[in-house]
Amino acid sequence: MAQEFKIPFALSDEEKYAALFPQIKFLLTKDELLLSNLSNFTAALKQTFDKISWVGFYLFDGEKLYLGPFQGKVACTKIEIGKGVCGTAALKKETVIVQNVNDFPGHIACDDGTNSEIVVPILKGNELIGVLDLDSYQFNAFNETDKKYLEELSKFLAEKIFIK
């Protein structure tokens, strides 16, 4: 079934997130396959924000993070906990914003064009499910506004979409 999805480009990032959240709630349902929901989620974020060069999920299998649905260039398929930005966010169970990935010790460069990144852990209670990873070719692309709304969206995913 086709869904209409529209966010005006002229809005500020905060206004885009405010418009995005109710559409995500409508677009994603627990009745759909997880793969379909996560795929549409990444497409919605990529479609909404020009600053995003790559957006996707790394899902935790109990040992490592494995590539899930994404939008963007070909990506690394597995990441050790504690390695790179994704592994660090997973280990700490907290959002990590990197304004310049060249300054992040141990950054894993799947796309040489990436200059900044934000990674948000997806937690069900205190249990790690995975991480949401966003990259940008711009330096300083992500900030506290992104953190606030991406954490809210990740919480929605953990509570309403990831069914265990």
C-alpha cells in the first residue's frame, strides 16, 4: 500500500522533526514486518533532511552490531561493540554526536565522504536492540535538536515497533 509522505523543505530542522513524528507514527505499525518498518523509517529520514548522506540501523545480536535497513552508499556489515561511533554508542547506551569524524579515535569509515555523524542507541528498557546511525557530508551537521528528536523516534521504535 502506498503512503503519502510530505515534509516541506523550507522548514527548520526542528519544524521538520515536528512534522515528521506524526507521519512516522502513522506510517509504521506493529502489524507490518520489522524489515518493512525500518526500511520506511530510514527512507522517511533521508527524504526529510538534505544533510543526511546515509541513515540506517545496526541491529544487536547479543555480540555484535549487524547492518540492517539503510538508505545511502554500501555500508560496513558488522561492528564490534565499543568500536567506532556506532559501537561506542552501543557500549555506552547513549547518543554520540561527532562534529568531525576525523577527530574521533577509531572512526570506521564506510564512506570516505562522511564528515559528521550521530548515533542513537535503541533500547528496550536497558536492553540494547541496536543503533540508529546518521551520517553527513557536512561538518557539524548534527546537534542537540537532532539528538532530542532522534531519541524520541528511537524510543517510539523500541516501544511500538520492535516486538520481542
